Amino acid sequence: MTAPSNRWHLRRRRIEELAGLSPAEWADGPYSIHHHHRSGTRVFVKAMNRALPGFGNEVAAARMLVGLSLAVPVVEVIDDPAAGCAIIFAHRDLSPLGTAPEDARAMGRALRGLHDHGARTLAEDPAAFGTPPVTLAEVLARSMSRLPRTHPEAPRLTRLATRALAEDGLAAYGGACALVHGDFGLRNVGRLPDDTLCVFDFEHARAGHPILDFAKLWDRELAAPPQRAAFLAGYGDGCAGLPLTDEMLWPVRLWAVIGIMLYCSRIEDAHFRAHGQSLLDRLDREVAHHA
């Protein structure tokens, strides 16, 4: 009988073989999603089996994104027993983006291209993604329903969420529909040698209002005003007809904070918990200031 560690070793080698990686690019640890840096280059490998929740999202997004000017995953459905996975793809020679304004501007252009392409596809075929589109109000209410009543920040989050759901302006978030990446940020964007941007990791993708992709960006990766200004310059005027001001974005930022609190209620992560607490305090002050 093959020992579990050896079975994993053989499976990993099979995944790397299917992904077309050379021995020099092989990693040292197990992964389902793997980032690897070697000699100044970056390799991204992803292997999933059908049981993982994001499997259908990866396949649906890859199907919708054919013809996009950005480099996106070409998902191969392989169902290889030796690899223990159903889809696999790899990107290599990626340079990570940084926090400089020019990189923020490039990210803005990439996200706008992703949204516009998905919006055109969904306008032609509303069922193109395969699952119904979601609105900000829906995801905000759903997240709040999962928050334990005993959570120490439940009263404050409930107060802010109740106000957000009652805001007249929140209804405007329900009209537009695009392909939402679901986890857009520096970790999932890279630059190829020909300067083409590559966007990957669509396991959280969905059809919905494009404003949802600003949840992670605004406070976690575009915290400085110059970064935000550069990103908006790249993204273009507004988002589906909405002004992208701090006041208009606070409901989606609240959704991101609730997500952090939910995560940290299940998994102990002191650093991430402190980050979520800081974001909540900042958002509460901003909402009170604009009351």
C-alpha cells in the first residue's frame, strides 16, 4: 500500500506534468492554489476537483471570458484520476503588480475590461453564467443572516447594515449585471512579459452588480488616496452609472468587513481580525461623519 505522503507526492507530480511545468518550476509543498516565485518569475498553478464549491464558477467564467483582451485562464476539464482533479491551468512568467499609482491604474483598466466584457455577454444571454445574478442588498442581507448574534460586534454591524439596506441609493445597485470576479486584487493579477495583464482565480466569480468587486479593493489594497485616484482613472467614469465616491461605496465596504468578521469567527487569525476591526472602526466614523 502506498503511504499517504507518497500518494500526495505522486498526485502533485501528475498535476505539475499536466500543467506543463518543468522540474525547475515544481513546488515544495501541497497546494490546490499555488503561487510560486523562482528566479524573478512567478508561476501560478491551480488544480480543482468537482467537489470544490468554486469548480463551477471557474468553468463558467472561463467560458464567458473567451475573446477578452486580458489574459485569463484557459481551463482544461481533464478528470485525471492520477492527479485527483478535474480542471487545471497554469500561468508562468508573471510579474506581480505593486502599490504604485501606475499599477493601480492598470488594475482599474483590467477590472473595467472584465466588467464590460461580462456585461455584454450577459446582455445577450442573461443565463450565460449559469446562476442568477446577485445584488449588493442580497449579499449584504445574506452575510448578516450568517453573523452569530453573540458576536461582540453584532450590534454595531446590525446598525450599519440596517442603515445601508434602508438607504434609497442602495436600490441603484440592483440594475446592472456583469461578471464579478469575487476576489479581485493584487494577489490575483499579474503582468506578462509583453505587458499584458493576466487575471486569474475565478472560483468566487458570479453574475451580479460590478460594484461588488470593490469590496476588497477599497480598504485593503487601495487605502491611500493616490492609489484610489489612479485606480479610478484607469477604471473610468463611474460604475454602471453610479459615482464611485466614498459615500456611495460604504455599503459594499461594510459587506467586506462582515466577511472578515465571519471568517475570523470560524478560523483564529489575530492579524486578520485586527485588520477587520480597524476597517469597521474607520467605516463607522465615516458613516457618522456623513450622517
